[in-house]
Amino acid sequence: MAKLNYLNVGCGTKFHKDWVNVDMDSKAPEVIQVNLIKGIPFPDNTFEVVYHSQVLEHIPKENAPFFIEECYRVLKPGGILRVVLPDLENIAKEYLKYLQQNIDNPTEESEANYDWMLLEMYDQTVRNVPGGHMAEFFKTPKMVNEKFVIDRIGRVGRDIREAYLSGKSDRSNLSKAFSSPTMFKKALRFGLIKVAKMLGLYSKATEVGSFRLGGEIHMWMYDRYSLGKLLRQCGFSSATVKSPSTSDIPNWDSYELDIREGNAVDPTSLFMEAKK
């Protein structure tokens, strides 16, 4: 079957074989390895759809317009951009909800939910090691709010928790689960380490710095207002909030990118589409 004229940018392991899938690092024959730091390596007006999930938040705020403009450039007129990323509005509302509950009438579960919402808000921004404090949270033998956490982060959370309970989990696997498709990891992290070691300058500071430039850190967060504003500033129109299962992309559910086996992959994320 010929490839669809649909592009998945920074796809990681989340791709459909009939799409054009690109990432900085390819571990599957269906994924083309490209240098996305320089832009999206396709001609103007090429694709009917451009999709990226859990990618934009890993790009520094000052570089985000260039990335979105590249998405605009490679889309055909009338083409659709679909963006999926953590929803700052949702996280903030849940944080405030459990903050108030713990002030008024705390319970063991509400306190655990509050702790988790703080992790969602800050951990992937401030962590200096793979997995961060989220890794430690999942190691808790008795997670009193296990259902709450898994309902928020979807099948990834379920898989991580099951791996811990079975004794098959380690920090490297957790890091892969909590990090996005690795747009900058190969280009920056290993390059920095190699140069530092050659010069005899490798230190804890270098290690932390190379990790923080390695693709796992959230560089910015968005809500429906700020993401819609960014898309409009880059030329898009009709920015609309969607759900995991709703889309203007024909036959969306059949590709199983945001829904798999009837369940949302990233249930509390922000899903937005806009047109060129």
C-alpha cells in the first residue's frame, strides 16, 4: 500500500506504518531518521496532515514558532495540523482542586493526589536524572491513588506500574516512558558528553547539563489559549480543541495514534487541530 500523504513528526514508537514517520532517532524501518533541529526536511506544500504528540513542550519557547512554521510550510493549503501535549489548564485545575480539599478536609488519597499533581506540573521541568521524582512515586509499594494516576497518564502508567509490581522495571525503561519522542537527545546529549570527556572536563555539572539538553525535559507548557495563539501567529486558522477520538482527519480512529484498544493513550493531554 502506498504511503498516505500524512506526516508524523518526532514519532518515537507511536506511529502508523502507512504514514510518513520521522524522528531524530529511528528504531523501526517505518521511521525515517532526520535532523529535525534544522527543520522538517520536505518541500513546501507536501502533506495533507502533520501530526506531533508530546513533542512541542520539549522545544524551548523561543524555538517553538520556527517548529510550528515548519509544520505550516510543509502542509498543503487546507491541510490539518494536529498537536498533542500536556494540558497546563487541566493540570492547574486539578492541582487547585486537591490543594483546596487538603486545606478543608484532607484524606490519605487527596494528599497523594496533590503530590502527584505537583509532579505533573514540575517534575519533568526540574528533574536532573531520568525519570525524576515520578520514578520514585511509582516505586511506592502501596500507591493509595494508583487508579487516579493511571487514569491521568493512561496506558503508559498502567504498564509502568505493572512492571514495578512484577519486578521487571528499571530507571532506563521509566525514563523512556516519561520522556517524549527524543527530538534532541541524539543530537545534543551524546555530543556534549563526548566533547567534555575528550577535554577532560566531564563533571557532575556536565552530566546534569547534558541530561537537561537531552530531550526529556519539558521546556514550556501550553493551554488551549496559548497553543491556539501560537498556531494563529504562525499562520494557521480555525484552531479547535479536539479529544483523543475526534478529529477532522479522515478515518482518524483507524490509525490508533491517540486511541488504542478503545483507550486514550494520553487521556488528560490537550488535543488541538488547526488548518493552513
